[in-house]
Amino acid sequence: MDIKRVAIDAVNETIVMTVVHMDYKGQVAKRINEKMPLATVKGFRKGAVPKDLVEKQYGKAIKQEEVQKVVDLALERFVQSERLNLLGTPLPKVNENFDWSAEELTFEYEIGLVPNFELDLEAKNDIVKYVVTADDKLIDGQVERIQKQFGTAIPQEVVAADSDVTGTFSNEEKGINNATTIAADLFKDKATFDLFIGKKVGDVVTVNTKGLFEDDHQLMDVMKVAHDDVHGLDVDVNFTIEAINTAELAELNQELFDKLFGAGTISSLEELKGKIKEDAESQFAAQADQKLLGDVTEFLIENTKFDLPAEFLKKWLQTVSEKKLTPEEAEVEYARSEKGLRFQLIEGRAMAQSDIKITFEDLKTFTTKNIRQQMAQFGQTNPTEEEVQGIVARVLSNQDEVKRLSDQVVAEKLLEVFKEKANPTTKEVTYEEFIAASYGE
């Protein structure tokens, strides 16, 4: 057998394989001999069919099967021996006039190669690393929410200016159907809440979404509107009242402090505010890290130029989809996935350049930290090591979870590299400013 690569360009090649009789004749003869005792041809007893008739009846199909086996094995070994870094898998070129009776059988396979490119992690950029602080407004608001949460809810017959009103926002056309609790300070225009004054359980109040809140993004929290839909959304929504309460605020005393954080952890309002600030800024730091990772990723995708075997990949997508794609559908699917593919290649190059490797111990350590954090959220602040490791073992026995957690470990390690190499500008902002920056406004 002769096998060779024919370069088309930097990311497209053809593998050409020439198969001769000697490559498959022994296996074909063996299969024919195995077939003879089982062959059935009219006019002959089973097992007594002459060999030439068996060959005539079954020989072509057996030859095709055995040649394909030879080709498949040779192709796999060739890819390995040449250390080809492929995108997708080899695609056979279709030859409508293929002659199976020829002395030499030639097969061609298209392949797409991973591009070779330079990745400059230290390229000049305008990326910002946000340090998000919890300001007094946020902290005071959280203190009040705690007092309401642990206070006493007093049911009311009608809505008053100091009421908390529980109900559901709905708009069938926009798919809005979300239960929430509102108060007078929720809306941008305080007069909007006047529409609720005097209403009872079961009543419906209609408001318009345009300019309803200080920030349109609040529609995401209050009504679960998708981010792409919030800007300038101008529709009427109904709010069906389901409960009306006023809150007798909980007293800020040691009993409440102990209930919140455990006995003796804090003992004053100032310490409570300090704890709220610490916890909030810890959460904000995680969100800021995710934004930084996203911003660096976007920068690298936009500024790292390399060609992809686009036409090959579009054809390949048609062969691997569960539902066979038309060329037009493959074009759409490729356009949708190209950016993700580019980042996968960039991510791999960044890991290689920075010598990032993921070990099982890395994965176990990361999972253990996550499990402890989750247990703490549910009040299990002092689990035993045996309890934690038992959960870790169960999680890591699930291959889908291993893949998900491995991706998170990679992201965490890449983030540290990006922080160092990309040298982003640090900027201190409030949470409101950070939200505005996150959505490009």
C-alpha cells in the first residue's frame, strides 16, 4: 500500500491511499473459504457449491468489506504516525465512478488541520480588572432586608404605603410569569406604587415596563426578562396580588446576630455591617473574575488571527450530526460554533505556553473546596473530613461532573495566567457601576 499527504493549504490536506491486491487478497480468500460451507445456490446442496460460484455470488461484497477494513486501519495508523493534529475526522472523497475491479484501488480523504498560530498573552489592551466594593447604600439595604426577613410579617387587608406586596407579574406575549415581592422603593417613580394603594388580595394592577425601574436590568430580576430584551422594553404587565404584609422589623440584638452567624461571631451593628461587606465583596470578586476572564477571552479571540478549514468543517458537520444537516444548515451551525472553536484552540495554546496541566489532585482539591462552600451555605459549617470526602468521591465518579469541574479548574488556572500576563488596568467601582460596565453601558 502507498499512502501520502497532499497539501492544499496550511489547514487543508488530502490523504491519498493506493491499495493493491496483495493488501487484501489473503483475507478475502479466507472469508470465501469460510463462506463455502454456508453458501446456498439454486441447484446445489448447501455446502456443495463450487468455489467459483461462491466467489461470483459473494466475492464483490467480501472484497469491498475487507478493503475498507484495510483502508480504515491504515488511515488510523497513518494519522497517528504522522502525529496529525486534526479538526474533525477524515472525510472520504466520493467517487461515483469508482472501479472495484481495478488492479490498484485509490482512496482519498480530506482532512482539516489545527492551525499553527502565535498567541500573545501580553499584547497591549484596554482590559479592566474591576474591584467591586460594597458601599453604604448596599450595606444598609442588606441590613434592612435582614430585619425584614427575620421580623414579623403582619397580614393586611389592603395595600398601604409601607406594605410589602407579594404577587405575580405576567405578560403572555412576552412569556413573563414571575412571582416576587414588591415595596414602594422598588420603582423608579414612587408614584407608581400609588397604583397599588388600597388594593386587596386578588386584585390586578397593570404597569408598563418602560422606565419602570432606575435600571432596565432590574427587569431581569423582578420579571425574569432576558438581558437582550430589557432595553427599552415597552409592554404592559399585570401584577396579581397574592399577599399583603407589613413588616415589624427584627431588633438588631445578640439573638439575631447569633442566629445569622453562630453564637458569639459578631456582637454589634458595626460588626454586622463589616460581615455583610466582607461577604458581599467576596461574591463581587468572583463575579469580577468571571468578567475579566470573559473580557480577556474576547480580546484574544478578536486579536489572534488564524485560518480554519472552514469548508471542510462545514462538510464534516453534515456527517456527524444526529440529524443529517443540509449544506445550508451546516453553514448556520458552523457560524454559530466558530467562535467557540477558536477559543478552544486559543485555550489549548495558552495552557501549553503556560505549562498548565490538570491533575487528579487539582480536581479533587477544587471539588473539596466547592463541597465545603455548598455545605456552609446550608448551615453545615463544620462537616467532618470523612463526610466531605465521601461526597467528593461520589461527585468524581460521575464523568459528566468530572468534565464540568475540569473545565472550571482550567478556567481558574487560566484566569491567574491572564491576570499576570494581560496586565489589566485595575478600577475600583460600586456594584451598580460594575453591573453597568458588565452590560456595556
